[in-house]
Amino acid sequence: MSAPRRVVVTEFGETPDSAIEACTRLEPMTPPDPATLGPADVLVEIRSASVGWVDLLMTSGQYQHMPQPPYTPGLEYAGVVAWAGSEAATRLRPGDRVLVDGFVAGPRSHGEYQRYGGFATHAVAPAAAVLAIPGDLDFDQACNLLGNYETAYHCLIARGRVQAGEIVLIPGASGSTGLAAVQVCKRLGATVIATGRSAAKLAVVQAQGADHVIDTAALAASGGTLRDAVKTLTGGRGVDVVHDGVGGDVSLECLRCLRFGGRFLIVGWAGTPLVARGKGQRGAPNANQLPTNLIMMKGVDVLGCPTVISTVNDPSIRPARQAQVLAWAAAGDIRPYVSHRFGLDDYREAMRAKWRGDVVGGCVLHP
Ligand SMILES: NC(=O)c1ccc[n+]([C@@H]2O[C@H](COP(=O)([O-])OP(=O)(O)OC[C@H]3O[C@@H](n4cnc5c(N)ncnc54)[C@H](OP(=O)(O)O)[C@@H]3O)[C@@H](O)[C@H]2O)c1
């Protein structure tokens, strides 16, 4: 174990780019003393922390939930139990391999555990947030499980009602949420058409289960359109569902690929990330817009799919979703893919790589 350290976001930046360079630092930390912790607390030695999209948006206060700086980023992390309080010890023992639920602990939570993020050697979480790593997932895979796959479940199953035999179009399929959606679609028996701008990344997406891949950069260079390419693959009919995590022009192109009566799932806008004002100011002057004429004439159901906000509104939707994700992972039916790994000293390079879109699936730090 290296010397105890943590990354700190000192204040919100104007954008994640500027926040990474000017508003973060790596500093020594004093590991929490078990004598000061409560009976339900768990001290975790962190082995791997996911560098996620939300971690980046949070550094500029452009995410809906704003922890109070200074805070340590890292919504999701995995490691080993170093110490468990008397109540936690009924289920957890030192040395157990665990993942920590970013819905309950860490910078996206409320209350006393918010300051313990995953970009650190140690964190404290309540026992309710500390779960055994399912199946044979390694630490890198474990910290990329809940957020990505619960999002895929919420979007595709709870909101999209995807059925076996349906065809789902997934732009940005090489991303964390996109690749999870590819794997969940295959569990559901759906056919996946995945798009992206890099042949190398799409090769991984295909190896991860996509039935068809379309390189939109090559398509544009040859003068083709996404609608025509998708029509060719679907016998002229169009897809049943679009899972859109990219936004901008990509949304419009995908809307044109839907069959009459199809469903359009708004998952995110990685292609137009600066929708909200920076520095934690509220308001979204750069929000994406969809054309009502196409939605009307194609009889499309447009479905907003905010996983966390929906769960806060109705917590009853979570237990079955989380249980299914853990069961799939335990059985080896889903497995997060991680393309990039960095040490804590290189946390800035890890955040830049994620923000630039170099990553396929997950990007992790090894504290
Ligand atoms: N609904 C929810 O509950 C929920 C939960 C988590 C995240 N999200 C949102 O989902 C979005 C994606 O997150 P993520 O973690 O999957 O991000 P990610 O890992 O960076 O993946 C996004 C993908 O989008 C593609 N892309 C990026 N910029 C693009 C552009 N200008 N044009 C076309 N394609 C572009 C990239 O693929 P190529 O380079 O291959 O084109 C990239 O791999 C974010 O907006 C995030 O906030 C939503």
C-alpha cells in the first residue's frame, strides 16, 4: 500500500478541462482512525476507482448534484475492507473484496460520507453501501458495474421496455454507458446496431456483443447517411429503439433511423457536454433540442431516462434493478470492459483521457 493520499477538488472550474488543470490537487491524507468511526462504518482500502463522466462534470458544478468543495472525486470504487464497525462486522470482515455503492456513499451522496471519494487510498462508507464483489469480477470491473449497468437497466428495461427480437441503435456505444447498454441488450435478446467514430473502438464494441457496427466517420467520408445504412440493415424498416447518450447532431441522425412508433431514449449528451453553466451556476443555456415535426410524424415516444433522479423520486424501482445487475455479474453474463488504467500520480491524465473520449468502457485509477 502506498502512502495515504487523496485527490481534492478545491473549487468548481468553468469546465471540466479547466477544473482538471487548475482546481484539483493530490495531497497526503491521514487515514481515518477507526476509534473515531461508528458501529455501522466500514473503512475501505481502495484498489481501483472509476473515472466516470459524472466525476468530470461534477468538477465544474455542471452535474445536477453538487458536493461542497473541497471534496474528493470518485463516485464508484472497489477495494478491501480494512476495518468494520460492530454492526457492519456481522456481514463484513477485514480483507473482504468489496465495491462501494455510489448512490449511498461518496461525492454523489448526501451527508457525512460525501467527502470520501474513490480518488484516494482510503474511504469510509456505511455498511449499507458496501457490497461483496459479485462473481469473479476484478477490482477494475467492480467499480464500473453499478452505475453503468443500473443506467442500462433503467434506460432499456424500465423506460424503453426493450423486448427480445427488437433492434436497438446505440450511438457512442464505445462509452461506459453505451457498452453496458450493448451487453444488457444482448441479455434481453435484442439486436444491437452500434455506432461510433473510431474503427478501433468499434472493433472492441463488436467483440463485446454488438451485432452490427457503423463507423460514422467513415460513412460521412464516403458520402453515406446513417439513416440509409440503418435502413439497409433493417430491411427498410428502421430500428425499434434509440439509446442516445451522445446528443447534438447525432440525436437528429438517430431520430431519422427510428421506425414509426419507435422509442427514443434520452440517456445523455456526451457529444455536447457543456449544456449547463460552469462553476456551479444553475441554468442550461446550451440545451439540446429535438424537432417536433419528426417526433409527431413518426409517432415517436421520447423518454427521458435519468437513473438517479428517477430513483430518488421512487426508491422502490431500485432493489429489483440492483439485484438483477448483481445476479448477471455473479453469473458472468455481464462484465464491464476497462481499457485504461492509471496510478494516482497520473490522475490528471486519467481524467483527460476520459474527457477526450480515448477510453473504451471504463477508465480507472489504482490508488
Ligand atoms: N441517464 C443516466 O442516468 C445517465 C447515467 C450515466 C451517464 N449518463 C450520461 O451519458 C452520457 C455518456 O456517458 P458515458 O460515461 O458513457 O461517456 P463516455 O464513456 O465518454 O462515452 C460517450 C461516447 O460518446 C461518443 N461521443 C463523444 N463525443 C461525441 C461526438 N461529439 N459525436 C459523436 N459521438 C461522440 C464517444 O464514442 P466514439 O468516440 O466512438 O464516437 C464516446 O465513447 C453522458 O452525457 C452522461 O452524463 C446518463
